[in-house]
Amino acid sequence: GSRMSLLWFLLTAPVLLTASSPVYNPNNGTVPLVIWHGMGDSCCNPISMGAIKKMVEEEIPNIYVHSLMIGKNVVQDTENGFFLDVNEQVSMVCSRLAQDPKLKAGYNAMGFSQGAQFLRAVAQRCDTPPMKILISVGGQHQGVYGLPRCPGESSPVCDFIRKMLNSGAYSDIVQKHLVQAQYWHDPLNDNLYRNYSLFLADINQERGINETYKKNLQRLEKFVMVKFLQDSVVDPVESEWFGFLKTGQAKETETLQESAMQCAKLFRSRQQTIKFSNGNFNFLYLFMSK
């Protein structure tokens, strides 16, 4: 089932988690792993991030795994995934990683759902300590244009988010106080998105090229994007492989490879390090099925 599929994917992770440049590492030769959870989840949920942390620790002896908690406790961590400015979250994480002596020689990162694009922002904005491999599991690198199903026990929160997005995703107040608005990508209002998206338009170089972002992203040894073939949470699902809806309409999509402009903004023209992988299971039931 879904859990076995995820288990299989993560059991191939030792190759990813140890295949980095030979630099001195204080963690018995293993490269540490930083995990950032998705929307409606927390760092330490025993059926999601907690289970993954445990699984990785069991498979890779002596590995140091840091599952990010955004806030002082699990409740705050979950709430902040909906309501704390993403730029502030990324800044907090950058400071925390820089202060962790176990990450000094570098680390690998695995982000789930929105945590994946947040970790990409960390890679682009903060080069110390160096991120080596970024594994994006169901990340929304070109944002979302729809919130078909919200994970977790967050239905009232999801209803509120939908109302806010519909009332004006790019208004100042919604952008500043709603995480999902900061990676809302409306293909029918491209100028609004480019000018007023506080997070996604910035890290995707939509307002001009930040050479530091580009240089830092190109330092990754590998950037692995896992797309869920049966996803019912991310809309459009192509965003998980950095594709999106073509501008000006909401039906046809294009891939990262087809979008030469987007590719040039972020990656080398002959990028060797991007890996596309797929998982034939539903994002929402990833940890629920046996």
C-alpha cells in the first residue's frame, strides 16, 4: 500500500543521504538530514514526520535527523503552517540551522508538501551551512491554483483559507497572514501574482533575477522532486515537478523542461542535478494506509 511505497522510496534514501562530497563530518560519516513538514502537520506527529524520522534513524545508523518545529510546541508548529509569514519562517530556520554545530559540515534536506518549497527557499537564501541534496516530496514549486482537499483535521481552517483566497489572495492583509496565499499562483492574473506574491514570486525569480538565489540553488548536488500520481491535495499536480498552468488560462499545463524561461531563471541550462521521480499513491493517505 501507500506506506510500503513510501517506505521503499525512503529506503533508497541512504544512497541519497550518503552520496555527498567527502568533507569532514562530525556525525560518524553520515550526512545529517533536516525535515520540514507539510500543511496541517507538525514536526513530531507519530504517524507522519515522527514515523519518518524514526524510519530514517533505523535505516541509517548514527544519522542526525532534525525535524523542524516552527514555534515553541506542536500546536504552534501546526498553526504556523497556516498563519506565520513564510519569509519569517525561512529566516527562523536559517538561523537555527546556522547555530546547530551538527550541521556545520553540511546537510541534506527533505521537505513534504509546502515544506519542500520552504526548504528550497532556505537553499537559495542561506548558504551556510551548505545544503547538499534537496528531496522534495509533493512540493508545490510553482505554487497552487486551488485547494481541493486539505490534509489533517483542519476542515474549518481550510474553509477559512478558501474564503480568504477567494476574497483576494494578493491583498496585503491576506498575503501577510495566510501561508497558502504566499504560494498562490493565479495564471489568470499574472501581473498581480508577480507584483504582490510575497514569497513564491520572489524565490521563483518573477520580479528579476537574484544571482545569489541562482548560484546557491546550483550548488545543490542533487535536487530530487517526487510527484504523486494520484494527488488530490496539490492543484495542479504538475507543480510538484516545477510545472504549472500556462499563463492566461487554467486548463493547459507545461513542464519545467518546456518552460525555458523558468528553467533559465533558476537552473543552469544543462542542469545535471535535477531528478524527477514519481510515487503512484495519494498524498493525503500516505501515512494512513497499512
